[in-house]
Amino acid sequence: MPELVDLELKKIPIEFNAGEHVYKLGDRWLDGVTTVLRAAGKPWLAPWAVKEAAKYLEDNWKVDRSYDKKERDQIIVAAKNSWTRRSTDARGIGTEVHDWISTYVQAPETGVPPLKRPHEAGAWRCVDAYLDWRATTGTQYLASELIVCDPDLGVAGTLDALILCEGKIKIADVKTSAAIYDEYWIQCAAYECLYRSMRTDKSPVVQGRGVLRLDKDSGVWEWMESPIEYQQALDVFLNILGLHRYNQWCEKRKETR
């Protein structure tokens, strides 16, 4: 079973509301890493949504029959919304897999037994891939679902794991997406920045960042180290943070008009 360690980080009383996914320090709200990154947009999202709509029409539009206006409109609306259904399903699988891994990793410390194998096929394929990754690489967990923050920056986040892999301590972000996207490296750098702000002289030094992708269709795993330098990736995050806060300012101005 995995074994967690005391990282001897600074004690910062961060409150985290998992339901709303918000962080608070005293009477001050902090920006969440994933919330900040939404300001950058997702350039791959529109092409994927179009692809999902086309696939829905291909599967549901019968060329050998005629449709009245109501039937046609129903199919078109369903096609337009098909990407949101897929996205919601994917998020559900991701949450289930993260919960399973977290419970599994923390079981020796919490005394809570690992969850049963997930019922959803995509989720249990991811779990099987995760267990294979652990067995194949011999990776040790130092921390799981670790909340980190930088009070001066006003940002907080939850990193999936701090691991010891190939003799180096690394931040690991677990994904169940169809691919490893470049935005993940910005997210990992942000987590390292927050972790660094909480370090003491006795805390482990992060020596790398990587993404573990668990494929929900094939049940195989993919590990990739960050191809971008820490400072370069962090600079991108800080620019996105500025855009995020500008967007917030604009929203507040609209409310006062």
C-alpha cells in the first residue's frame, strides 16, 4: 500500500468548499488555479464540439425517412448539445476516478478501506490503468489531494499528488482526458509555485512536474514530463491570472451600472 509522509509545510488555515470548489483564507476569498485557467479559454473545444455534433447527426439522422419541422428541430438541438452531454459524462468519470485514487492512497492513514471497483466501465478502466502504473513504476506517494496556496498571490489549488518517481520528487496531475493538452503544464507550474510558497527548510524540493493520463476507453496509462521550463510556464499562468482578475473587474463594473 502507498505511504504518505509529513511534508513539514507552513501551516496555513485554508478553508476549502469541495461542493462549490472555492478557497478561503480568513475572510478573504482566494482564486482557484483551475478557475483562473478558464480565462485562457480552450482552443480545442470548438472543433471537438463540432465533431460531436456531426457524430450525433450521423448516428441519429436517418437518410431514408422524412422529418417534420418539430422532429427536425429536436434532432438539431440534441446535436448542438451533444458535446455538453459528453463533457458532463467525462467530468463524472474524472471525479469518480480521483475519489477512488484519493481513498486508496490515504487508506493506511485514514483507516478508510479503498472504495469498491467503480461501476462505470470507463472509470474502472482508469482505475486498472492507475494500478498498473503503480505496479510498473514503483512510484511512491508523498502526498495526495494536497491543498496549496500563496497568500500574497491570492491563489490556492489542490494538487493531485506529490510523488517520488525515478529518484526524483515530482508534482503529478492525474487526468482522464482523451489527450494530454498543453494547458496542463501551466496548471502544474501553478501548483509548484503555490507549493514553493508553503515550503520550509525541512520540506521536500520539487524536482519535476508530470501528467498521468488514464485512458477511459483503452484502460492504458500515459506518463509525460513537462516539456516547458517552470518559469516560462509560471509566467503564462501569471498573465492568465491578470486576465482573470480583469474579467472579474469588468463583471463588477457591469453590476454597478
